[in-house]
Amino acid sequence: MNYFKHMIFGIAAILCNYSFAQKKVRYDLYVRDTVVNFAGKEKKAYSVNGQIPMPELHFTEGDTAEIYIHNELQTETSIHWHGLILPNEQDGVPYLTTAPIKAGTTHIYKFPLVQNGTYWYHSHTKLQEQVGMYGAFIIHKKKKQELPEYTMVLSDWTNMKPFEVHRRLHNANDWSAIKKAKIQKGAAQSYADAIADKSLGIKLMNEWKRMLAMDVSDVYYDKFLTNGKTEDEASQFKAGDKIRLRIINGSSSTYFWLKYAGGKINVVASDGMDVEPVEVDRLIIAVAEIYDVVVTIPSDSTAFEFLATSEDRIRNTSLWLGSGVKQLASPLEPLKYFEGMKMMNGMINMDGNLDDMGMNMSLQQMDMNVVMYPEITGRKNDRNTKEHDHSQMENQYNSNALSDIVTLNYSMLRSPTKTKLPDAPTKILNFTFTGNMNRYVWSINNKTVSETDKIMIKKGENVRIILYNNSMMRHPMHLHGHFFRIVNKHGDYSPLKNVLDIMPMETDTIEFAATESGDWFFHCHILYHMMSGMGRIFSYENSPPNPQLPDPKKALRKLYRDDREFHFMFENDFASNGNDGEMMYMNTRWKFQTEWRLGYMNEHGYEAEAHFGRYFGKMQWLFPYVGFDWRYRKMHSDEIEKNIFGQYNTKDLRSALCFGVQYTLPFMVVADGRIDSDGKFRLQLMREDIPLSKRLRMSLMYNSDLEYMGGLKYILSKTFALSAHYDSDMGFGGGFTFTY
């Protein structure tokens, strides 16, 4: 039977009568505060029924799930049933489909199960998923599974509070890169690293195009976990056993490379939906993505490693299948970061847009990062690699063409049944994924969720979405409450999924039948990208009121608060000649900033500036502002301060309203031009945090008032640095810098 007909019949059963379900299966889940030690430090987390991950829930297709969530936290929570077809009000997105579960209350989720497969569930409230609220949701076929099974839930763990991770990402803090550089040479991509790699020209071109260091993952993680452990063991399996592994990437922002020491990996399902078996050597599993694979135990007295390595290759986690001597999977070698940087330089234009060659790339068949993989392109850097062109793309970036290692991609996936959409009017949408690493703003068509209206769709129509990734990050896009077809070479048999991993520069097409009602979220499943605005809301026309949300306008305003959240940054330099610092309070578009310098000697005086403004443009290089300026310095009787415009000052105390604009130039130099209420002009050029080495940073400033500054700081920790600087007003000073 055509899958969509089957799904429509199932949905009709949901709407008409819950009694069609085979039986009720009840779970009681208690959400509590807990303390864990995954990575050498005791840290607060959230557990469910005393465990992380949350309990593995098992059902049979046709059951009715009846799940009681007992919230024993001091804050609200929620549960989203990832990949499930269910009534809109049961979907679990607080303030969009379901009421948040208030502290000290119990919420009942109840819905029939009209599908089978591997799925998962997690909190959709703030950053709770990062600290333990994720688990497997397995719906078995009515016909008993012939193969033994095992579930592998992958996750990432940071000892830093998720709020701190998110805040520091928005402040372009590079502490994660410094931490990674301890493990992987060149991860910080400083000037010293570039010189050592004979890649200084590549580094300079990278900064000329206003790009930060190359990376494939935003966050440094202290541990990666399999089922809540660094290593998990399934020793019950014996030689000759074929095992169905249900692999769920429940991480917040980590992709994993999957390899098996016992031989080939046979992919049989993705995101809960069967596919015709595909045999590969390895695959990458996106955040929130699911694969069912079949592997074989080749011999007795050996435990074979199923290895999951983070995409940045910093750490890994393992599942051991079988018992006995441990057979390791071959580890992945460190990335060649400067080869990746060279690739970026050739593909990013000066305006921040990617080369239009991306229109010819799709379905993960060509991986821009392949130049960084030593196992594909060799260990040594190849400086003779030709610049890309359209005719060379197939061989230059297709890992399966370059190597005998077979890597899974979406063009290989074929549904065993027809997935062709029913004949119906088609609504076509074009989404371009846009992002800004400097300020950590992630958007679609340069707008965040809160900056757009809901996208209205009609029940009975088909929705086709053409997606183009105009950023240098992968984005795992998830659609709630629906399966979509990933349109590939298999036509009517294109695979069904609910998560699409779209790579940099790719253009992919997905489509789904609009069979539901209510509002449904479509978003990047990297937690920090979603919280920064990368998503949209699909809304069915003429939907009945949602009883969970009696005031939908108020609820929507609360949902919009996520990507409008303001983040605070503070830095203070305690030096021998004075005190200077900066404070910022900013969100996606707006920023309040104040800077100050206080001299200890009377002749040094003090000065402070405060600005409030808005960022404009896709790359947010333009920042017009209004502000106020206070300055005091005791002037000698014959002393005159002049600037390069011939304007002068003889006052000890000055205060003025100012209007100005900042613009980020190549090499990330910030040009700041302003005029104050006294008619005085000032032009200033500044570059901060120039990465001389992994931990050594330099700052430079010069302005038209003939003031200049040069400073160095050596980073000791995420909070403290040793510092020294020379200031034209206050002279030389040394001390330490505190950063929050």
C-alpha cells in the first residue's frame, strides 16, 4: 500500500476514535534534579526516573501510549515525541502545540501509535535537552522482529552550564577552540599554527574575507556518551549473530561518524522508516537523526567496537558487541584544518555569500569537508590542489569517488514502497539557510522565527520546500508531526524521513502531504541554532482551537522570547596604570554597549562611552547607534587637544550625545565613525582578539583624536588572562583581565 494512504488512514483513526488502539501502555516518568559526574566534576542535571538517558519506552504499533509526566523540578518542562504522528496538541512544544508542564504538576500525554520504528523523545524547553532529558521511543511491528536488537543512544556532555555555552557562543568567545587545541593540533588556527603549517597566506585570506577560524562543531564537549556511558557493552551476542542496532543521535549539537570493527554496516531504516538495505563502511549521523543498521558478529571470544567519533574528531564513544578480547575500530585521524580553511576561501565571496556552484550539489554526495579527511585525501597537505570549478566537483569532493571507503549519502536511500504524494495542488517554498558565526545568529531567509509570520498551508495540498544552505555549517532540519520525502534519483521510491542533514552549499528538495491541523515546528535540531532563531512555523488554515493554549497570541509571544533573548558580556582589565573594560547586553539584532577607561593618576582622568544600536544585513557587519560620551582629564593652561580634522578641545570635562555607525572591514577591523552634539567628528579603527598563538591574543586601536592602543593578553582560563597594554593617554600597564 502507498505509504501516504496508510498514514492518512492512521490519522483518520486518530481523529475518529481512540478505541481502535490495541491496548493502553502506561508509563510514569518523574523529572527530577540530580547531580552527575560524567567528566571528572559533579554537575547538576535533570534525570527521569533517576536515570540519564530517560527510560527506553517500548510499544507495539496500534497501542495507545498513556504517559504521565510528573514534574518535580523547580521550573517548567516539556516532552516532545520526536518523529511521531500524533494529534497536534500532544506534540509537546511548549507555547506552540502543548501547554508547558509547570513545576510540581503532572501532565498526561495520550495518543494512539499509527506507525512503527525507532524514535526518541526529549525536552523542548530552553536548554534542558543538553543536561539529560532525552531517551529512546521504540514502536515494534506487530509481527515479531526476527533479529535480536540493541538501542544505542548517543549524546554529548559539557561540564559548562548550557546557558554559559549559549551565552559565550553569542559573544564569539573562542574558549572551545582553545580547549580543542589541547587535543588536536591546529584547532585554534592561530597565526602561529598557520606559520607552522606553512599556511599563513591561507589564514590571511580567511581573515581578509572576515571569517573566524574554521571548525565543524561550535562547542567543546568533555564527554560523549553511549546510553549514558563512555562505553557500553552488549556481551550477550555470539559469533554469527546478526544484530539490529537502533542508533539515535540524542546529542544537542554533535554529529558522529559511525564505524564497526566487525565489518560492513547494513543500513535498513532511517528516522523510523524502512529503506532497502544499503551496505557501507561508515556513515555520519546528524543531530536528532536515527538509523537502524544490521551488523554481524564475525567470531567468538572477541568484542567488536561500534565506534562513534564526533565530527570534529576530538573524542569518541563506543558500544562493544560480543565478549572477549576487544577488537578496536580504526580511529579517525585529526582534521586538516588549514585545508578546510583553504577550501572556504575559494568558496566564500567578499559579501559573505557562498559560491553559486552549490546549486549543483545535493543529497550529501559531495562533502566540502572531505579535503580535511586524511583517510580520504592523505595525511600531507596538498598545496597543488587546483581551485574548484563545476566540472571538477564530482571528483574533488565526492569521498566515494576518491576512496575505497564507502560512505552513506541520501542518494543511496530507497524506500521499499512507493512514497509518491497524492495528486493535489502544490505549495512551493524556497528557504535559504543563513548564519553569522561572529554573533551567532542563525536564520532562514535572513529572518529568525520571531521575525516572521507563520507559514499558512491548507489541509489536502502538498508542500514542496527547496532548501539551500548558504552557510558553512551543516543543519539537521526537523519537521514535527510529518514525514517528508527527500527527493532523489529513486523518484516514486524516494525515502521518507523527518530529519534532513543539509550540508554547506547544498540544495535539496523535500515534500510532504499536508494531512494534519494546527501549528507545527520546522527547525534546525542543533539546540543552540534553534534557540538562536533557525526555524519556521507551519500553520494549517481553519484549524480548530487548541485546548492546551487558550490564549494563542500570548503563547506565541512566549515562544518568540527564545530567539529574542538578551545575552550579557563583561570584561575588565585590572592594570598597573588604570582600569578599563567593556560591557555588552545584546540579542539577535540589538546591542547596548558601554566602555570605560579609568586612570589612577590625576592627569590620566577617565572616559566612558555608552552606545545603543541595531545590527543590519545578513552578515550583520553594519551597526548604526546612538550614544553618550563622558570624558575628564585635567588640562594644563596652555594645552590643546586636536584631532586630524583640525577640531580642538581645551575643556577638562566633556560630555556629549553622539550618533555613529560601525562597520566590519576585511581582517575583522571595526571602523567606527561618529559625530557628537558638539559637532566633533571621530573616526576609529580597532581589531580585538587577534590570535597570535593558541592562547596569546593582541588588540590594536587608532582614532582621529590621535589616540592609540596596543595590548596583549595570555588566556589562562575561560575567565582569567594575563594582560599588558600601552595606551597613548595612560601609558604602559600590566595586570590581569577578568572576562564573563
